[in-house]
Amino acid sequence: MSENTAGTAKISTFVLLIVPMVLALSLVALELAVNAFILGEEIVAGYFLFLGFIAMTRSGYVLLQSRRRVMSMKITAPQVMTTIECRKCGDKSVREFQRGDYVFKELEPCKKCPDDKMLITAIYKEVKDKEKERASPF
């Protein structure tokens, strides 16, 4: 079975609702800063300019981080293996899982002793080193 990797597009609903509103409010604050500056109220204009700039940079940062998180999340399909054994001679082989495999399914005859059929004795997921480290308590 081949490894499938696909980026998942899961962004929080909270981010999708709040960030555009904060962006819109930051634009309004910047426009109010321009209007206050035109009217000659530099202190008020400075406050609105500071507020609009901070809100715009924060929302841009949140959008950038959520996009990076989505791009870095990948789902990999686990490698599933099938163990095939001969009941008579004990010849054992391992291959990738194929659709339709199940435990105790009889397959083609054994290569060493053609009068007996091979049998699927185990189906399991191959554990990678990273998963072993996470599962280990010590």
C-alpha cells in the first residue's frame, strides 16, 4: 500500500469569524485616524493609527500562522502488512495488505509443498520508530 499524504484544510471557525472582523475594524480605525488628522486632532489620530496598525498586524499574523499550520499538517496512511504461512512446512512470507485479505483466508498453493495451500495468519500495522518512542512509557 502506498503512503498517501494530503494537506488538510482545517481552520478554526473562531479564526474564520473573528479575524475578518478585526481586519475590518482596523481599516475603520485607520480611516478614523486619517479623518482626525485632517481635522487637526493629532492625539486622537495617533491613537486610532496605533490601534489600527496593531489590530492589522495581529490579524495578519494569526492568518499567516493558521495557514502555516494547515500546510504542515499531513495525514499518512499506515503501512498494513499481511503475514502468509504454510500450515504444513511453516514457510512464512510478509507482503503488503491487499483488499480482500482477512485472517485464515486460504491463498495459492505453497511453493515448497504444492499440495497444501498458504494461509493468512496475521494482518498488522507496521509501527514506525517515532510511534514506538511515543508509546514507550520510559
